[in-house]
Amino acid sequence: MNTFLHNEIAGKEEHSLYQSFNNIYAIHKKTTVKKWMFGILLIILIILFLPWTQNIRAKGTVTTLRPEQRPQEVNNIIAGKVLNWYVKEGDYVKAGDTILQLGEVKVDYMDPELLNRTKQQIDAKTASADGYNNKAATAEVQVQALTQGLQLKLNQLDIKLKQQALKVQTDSMDLGAVLNELSVTQRQIDAAKQMLDSGVISLVDFERRKVTYQNTLAKKLGTENKLLQSKQELINLRIEKNSAEQEYTDKISKAEGDRFSSISNAASTAADISKLQNIYANYDIRNKQYYVLAPQSGQIVAAKKAGIGEVLKEGDMIVEIVPDHFEYAVELFISPMDQPLITPGQKVRFVFDGFPAIVFSGWPAASYGSFAGVVVASENNTNKDGKFRVLVKEDPDAKPWPKQLRMGGGANGIALLKDVPIGYELWRNINGFPPDYYKPATDTKTDKAK
């Protein structure tokens, strides 16, 4: 049956006048399926050997590298009530512009003349300290005068003592002379008595010599008394010297005590002055804190307080400032398995939210709308989600990042790793192997330079 139909068709196809017959029964026509199959296989084989850039994909947000360039809160230093607002949300301010005026709410600082009264206390204490210092100086002069007076008094008494000592010596010598004279008169009176008994001399001569002896004896007694008086005067001078030393020592000690007491009072007053000056400086600084100033230039956002008369506590947030000058960066959050593959200096491509892009992750050069970055730092601790934070800055050698970026905007990062064949990358993904670990070329050059 089949042979018959074949022969029947084969016999008629050459003589058929119908085009449809020729289109349906294409027995003798040549096919190109094999060529297409071999071509597709060849193309697939070539594609398997094409280079593919391994990468790590992660999401992040736009931020800055420097902490002072990030949005910051403006807090009040002192407690107070709102008196006047000088800005509104969305306004741009410069560093030092007034944001808010506060009024006092604490009773201790409500006196409008608080600074003047404190200054008067400082002046009074300063005058008191000057008085104590002058008193101490006067006491010191008094001590010097008493010391000099003591020295003069002692010199005077020393001279008197020397004079009295010489007088005692003179009286002692006089007494010795009188004793010699008494001894002579004693021998003479004894000889005269013998001579009177022998009748050699008369009674008148004997009486005359006896009178001489009596006078010499009286002279001896007077000389002895004089010597004792001189010795007594010498002792009195010594006692007077000791008394003078004691008197002047007491006066000098009292003057020294007054001087030290004045110095102590002056030091205590100086401490009170320092304390009052500290209080005065604190009051002055507190008065300046009534006006809250912008710490840097930027835009005012997120005002937490409103109205007039509302009370603020110490440290309460007033507004938030977004700086107008900052260096863009992106913080990416990568998984712990990819963290060892990230090193400083590594290249990263970004697709920012709001900017159209066509991305070929394996061929970054062929991507459109992506921007280049360089890894600056990789933190060694994880966040609450168990991921590591990586900071990436703008690549200075590539296309600059858009000026329309804003803090907190989203970014999809592609960390570029090693270039491998597509076949190897497919085999790695099928087997679940991680990307190849490598170090950027910049690190290698740096190591060689070191």
C-alpha cells in the first residue's frame, strides 16, 4: 500500500500542474536544519568561552564618608520655652544663622540683672582679696621692722654686756689691789703693835696706822660691794637680753601669724573669686544659648517642636539639618559568605533609584546607566540583620555620579570580581561554588611598592 502510494505520487509529481502539490510533497528538496544546528552549537561553544565578570550584588543607600556631612539633629543645650522661630521646614541656612529663640524657665536664672549682680560680687571679692594682700604685705613689713629692731636691741645689749663685763673685771682688779693693800696694812699694824709694846713708836703712830688699816678694811668692803653690784648688773643685762629676745619674738610671731592669716584669707577669697568667675562665665554662656544657631550650612527638615511658648528640655531635638556640601558614598550590606571577597580598592558598579539603566552584570562595559565606585572600607561586625556594611566612594577615573542624588536614596551595587569564561561561571553556579577570591590590581601594585 505504501509502496503503491509512493510510486503513485512519485509518478505524478513531475507532471503536476498544481503549485500546492509541489509545496507539500518536497521529496527531492534539500534541507538546512543540520547547518542551523551546527551553527547554533558553534555559537554556544563560542559563548561558553567568552569572558564573564563575576560579581556580587547587594542593595544599599546613598550616604557620605564623613560623619559631619550626614544629616544631623540640632538639639538645645538648656531648657527653655520657645519665644520665636526664625526658620521653617525646607529653608536653607548658613552656619551661624539663628534658628530659634528660647526663653528662661528656671527660677535660678530669671533675674534680668543676674550678670551685673554676679559681676558686683566678683568686684567686692576682688577688693577684699586686695585688702588681705595689702594686710599681708603690711605684716611682712612689720616683721622686717621688728626683726631689725631685735637685731639692734641685741647689739645694744651685747655692747652693754661687754662694758659690764669689763667693769666687773675692773672691780675685780680693784678688789685685788685693795686686798693687797689690806694685807700690807695688816702687817704694818702687827709690826706697829710689837713696836708699841717695845716702846719704839708712840701710841699716836700706832693709832695712825690703825686708822689706816681700818680705812683699808672699809675700802675692801666697799670694793667687794662694788664688784658684787657689777656682777648683778651683768646678770640683769643678760636677763634684759633674754627678755628683749622673748618680747621681740612674740611680736614677730604675732605679725607672722597676722601675715599668714591674711594670706590664707586672700587665698580663700581668690578661690571664691574663681568660683564666681566660673558662675559668671556659665551665666554668660547660658544667655548666649537662648539663641539656637545652625551648626553648618544646609536645609532645615523634620522640625520636632512647633508653636510659641512650648517648653523644651535639655537635649531635645529641635530640627534636623541636611548639609548642602558633602561627598557622596554608598553603604552596601553584603552577606557573610561574600564578605571575604570584598577588599578596599575594589571596583563596584551602581544603579541608583530614579535613574534609568540597562545592566548586564557579567559585562559591565556594555551596561547603560550604571556608575562606578571604589570600595573604601569594609566593617568587621555585622548589623542587626546579620550583614556586613561596606562603604563605597565615587570612582574619580570614571563618569561622575549624578548631582541629583539625595541622602538616603536607594542603590543597587554590583561588586566586580574576577573575569572568567561563561562556561566556568555556569559550571560554578550549577555546583553552588562561591566566586573566585582575588585581590584588586591596586592592592597588588601597593604591595609591590611597599
